[in-house]
Amino acid sequence: MRAWLRAALGPTADAQLVAVSAAPDVAQAFGVELSLSQQAVLMVLAVISAVAVAGIPGGSLPLIAGLLVSFGIPAEGIGIVLGVDRLLDMLRTTVNVGSDLVTASVVAGRPADTGVST
């Protein structure tokens, strides 16, 4: 059960990276103050939208840009994140694919779940 849950919730790690690190850093670079309530809303929106873009390589960039604009931060701030996001995106994709493979192996290895008796 935990492997399936981890695979299902894995994309939220990308959301947390965006909400906790990228967006506040870009906001600070542009001189935009984010209150604690705005940061909480940012976290919730990032988690909800990250589930939708988890399987899309580079899908977090439009996510970040949309979140920046919705909080009054110029969309040009995506350029600050762009330099490191490609490498981090490849690493996140590797982790997501790996967790999906482990989950599939665990589920396939259970005879009771597949209806096959051994």
C-alpha cells in the first residue's frame, strides 16, 4: 500500500519545490512580498496542479509561470528558475519513473492481487 501511495503522491514533491523554493525566491528577486497566507495558498495550488503535470517533461515551467502571474509576480521571473530546472526536472522524472516501476513490480509480485495461484 505504501509503494502505491508514494507513487501517487510523488508529484507533490515537485509542487513543494515550486511553492517553497522557486516562487518565493523569484518574488523576493522582484521585490514582491508574500504573506504567510499567500504562501499557504501557493502551496495548495502547486500541489493540486503538480499532479496534473507530473508525467510531462518540463511541465513544471508553465506551472511556475502561472503561479507567478497569479500572485502578481512578473512571468519573466521564470528565467531565474530556467537555468537549473532542466537538470532538476530530469532528476525528478527519473525518481517518478523509478517509483512507478517499483510499484508495478510489487503489485505484479502478489499472487492474491493478480488472481494467479502459485
